[in-house]
Amino acid sequence: SMQIMTYLDGVVKVEETELKPRVGFLYPVLTHNISVFINATRERDSGQYMCTVNVVDDTTILGKNVGVINLTVLVPPATPTCRLHGSPTVGANVTLSCTSEKGKPLPTYQWQRMPPNLEVFFPPAQGKV
């Protein structure tokens, strides 16, 4: 675990982490609402955050003064990359592949067959023209 912020003797200290420019207390600390904001969340901000409240020289039973929140930053799926492998001729085997580089939770995939494009077919003509 790493320390992100502290409030001690009236002084707010933000530790040197990658969160430093994006994190802070939402309200003045003396209001007793010690909510923290994280701006411009990133996937790696996901994790367990722990808030510990202590009073100087307090004899509170350890663990009673700790609050825990799990944060999962969701990531929309990236546009899939799709490819056709093999020879699309009668009797051959083909593989249709589709991958999406990003997505949290893991994206689910669904394949659908669309109606084929109607290609205009002219039968071989007979006669002079």
C-alpha cells in the first residue's frame, strides 16, 4: 500500500505519486467529511483505498478507525480488429477472427450473419447480341 494524502495538524500533504496532480480532499477537512476526489481516472487507479482516522493519543481499538473502498475503473471496449483467414472458395475452410485490445470488465463477443449482398448476375447470353 502507498500513502496518497494526509491531514495532520491542519496541514494537507499530498504524497509524490502519479495521483498527486489528480487527487485532493473534496471539502475542507474540518467539516468531518473527508471525501477524496480523483480526477481523470485511469485503469491503473483501480484498487482498494483505505481511509484511516486517528486522534492524537487516542486509544481506540485498532481497526475500528479504518474504512475501505474498492474502486474499479471501467474501460470501454476498443473497436475490434477483424480479419478473414483462408481462401473464400467453395469447399475451403475459412476463419473469421475478431479481437479487441481493451475492455474492463472483459468484453463479451457475439457473431451474427447478415443477409448477403445481392450481386446482380447476368447469365451467359445466346445469339448474336
